Amino acid sequence: MALKEINFDGIVGPSHNYAGLSVGNLASTRNAGHVSRPRAAALQGLDKMRANLALGLTQGIFLPHRRPNRGWLGDLATTIERADPALAANAMSASAMWAANAATVSPAPDAADGRCHLTVANLRTMPHRSHEWPGTLAQLEVAFGDAGAFAVHGPVPPAFGDEGAANHMRLASAHGEAGVELFVYGVSGGAFPARQHLEASRAIARRHLLDPERTIFVEQSPEAIAAGAFHNDVVAVANERVLFAHEKAFADREPLLSRCGELVPGFEYVEVADADVPLADAIRSYLFNAQLVTPPDGQTTLIVPSEARDTPAVWAWIEGHLAGNGPIRRVEVVNVRESMANGGGPACLRLRVVADPASVDPRFLVDEARLDHIGEVVRAHWPEEIHSDALQAPAMVRDVEAARTALLDCVNLGQLL
């Protein structure tokens, strides 16, 4: 079994809009009411996937959910036509595009039964995301349906908030070796909610049959949450032996670093000092909401949004690190401005799964040709613009539903999802 890192990106759905639903996500609330561009957003996401393919990475997709979520509205005894506008906005949210919140993933070498485990996130903190998990679980069960290679779990009970891989990192010397899994939880965030609960993280570790000696639970800094780092992946990211983090990412970093140094041969910690990049700049630019990857050429690469290049302190730090021969040897810049304006960067858009690609349903894997076909569907069916006050317009609802149907037909999943 050849284990590889596979990045599954969420395709931006046709209902992508700026309703400002995510409390604690500064970009989301700042841009509430602005006109969104779903077609441009989806095409930007596809271009990001093409850039990954160009690096030699294996690329997968997740598909937009049914929007509006008529079943959820029905459970609330209303319809998209009759619902209060705020409730309608929750039912039309395209936030499932941020695949980092789809699930927590433990690769096979870490689990006692030798299978890759995935637990779908319950996302219970925010109403617009709390109804995502059934649609996400349906895709996970198809994509990772090989029971000999994968174990797909339902959500942790909603008493305990779980927001998936955005609060989870893994360190390992190589993909095929047992890793060290880091679960980052929140306790306090000032005016903003701490979304990842410790008990949810502990439950996932038990479900995934992880070795307790190689499992670390670490508290996210309350200062970071209060500043707008609503998920850990806004202030930290890991890949292989490298942990890249802001100075203020963790409540108590020294025990964490000591433990990682003991468990991970060749462990490297790359810290960005607050004096060099203030927390506000790190969050605004999404320096850490980046994909930290190792392409086949072995050059550890950081895939950052164009906002990082536009932030002087951030770009100066990046250039200084590269000149200093640090462990991150290459930086790639991608344009995901439409996603960024709603609070999600390159890392938000993808779920990293370490597995044998041959064990994954091939309909969820893409190459250039498949991305071209998907792009044709997006250009033909995705709305060019959405005004936040038009989410209940009958024509808009029809267009959004028809667009998703066209995409599912394109990827041969129309009968399953």
C-alpha cells in the first residue's frame, strides 16, 4: 500500500454569499452584506487545485451540499420561501466549501487497527454549519467506502463542539510511519466562542484507536481566539517534521515543543514572533492558513493566499526565512480572494488525507482534464453575482439547485448525493 498525501478541496458552491454568519471570523463579519461572486470563487478554487497538481501533489474534491437545505428548513417547520431572512441565509450557506472542517483524519499508521479513520465534524457552534454534517458524511462514506482501508465515523455528540481538521495537526518522519497527532482545543476566546472542545478531541482520539503516548492535547491561546483565530489553522500548521506557528498560537507552548521533540525524530519548530508579524497581521493575511506540503521534489512548500504577499510584515518574514535557509524552502502564492473575503484561506479549503489513492473512490480524485470539465460546468451554471438580500428569490434558488445538479452529473455522483 503506497501512502500519499491527498488534498481534498471543497468546490465553492453556487450559493456562495456574504451573509456574515460566522461569529469570531473577522473577515466574514467585516464583509457581511457585500456582493459575492460565486463563479469567480469556484474558478479560483479550481485554479488552486491546478497549482497543487503542478507541484506533483495528489488532488481530490468534495462537492457542494444541497442548498437551500430544504430538509433542515422542514425540520424547523418552514420553507426557503417563507423563512425569516436570517434563517434562509443559514439554509443557503455554502460554507461546506471549507473542507478543513469536514472531518478529523488519522492515517492508518497511527491507528491500532491499521485503517485510516475519519470522524465527521459536528460544527455545532454555528447554526449555518451545524446542518452540514449529514451531507459531508454521505460524501465521506462514498469516497472512503473501502472498509479494509478506512473507518468513517459519525459526529461526536453535539454537547461537545468539534470543527474537524482545522484544529488537528500531525507530525511524522514519513507518511508510512506512525505519527504524533496534535489536537488543539479552546477554553476561552473573550467575546468569541471557543469552538473546539477538549472532550470532543479526546473522543475522536479514542475512536481512532490512537496510541495515547503519541497523542497530544494542547490548548489554543485565548488571546489568539479573541483576536480572530477562530480555528487553530489560522495560527499554526504542521507537515512531516515541521510545526509552523505564531508565537501566540498556544496557551503553553514549551511543554508541547518538548514533547514533540521527544517523539518526532528531526522535529523542527518554526515560530513567527509577534514582534515581527503581529497577531492581527497574521490573521488578516492568513499566513498560517496555508498548505504546508512536501511535493515529490522534496522541497517543503508553503502555499499562501495573495493577501500574505500584500501584507508587508508577513512578506518580509517569508523572504527572510527563505534567505536564511530554514526548513520551508519554497512559497507559492494562490488567489482565493473570494474565499478569503468570507473568512477561509488555502488551508480552510482542503482536507488532508494520508492514504493510498487506489483505495479512494476515483470519482473524488481529479486531474487537469477533470478540472477542465468541472470548470465548464461552473462557467455555465454558477451565478456571476449574489446579493445577500436576494437569497430567497425563486429564480436564484432554482439556479443554485440546477447548478449543483449539473456538477453532480458531471462527476457521475448524481444518484448518490
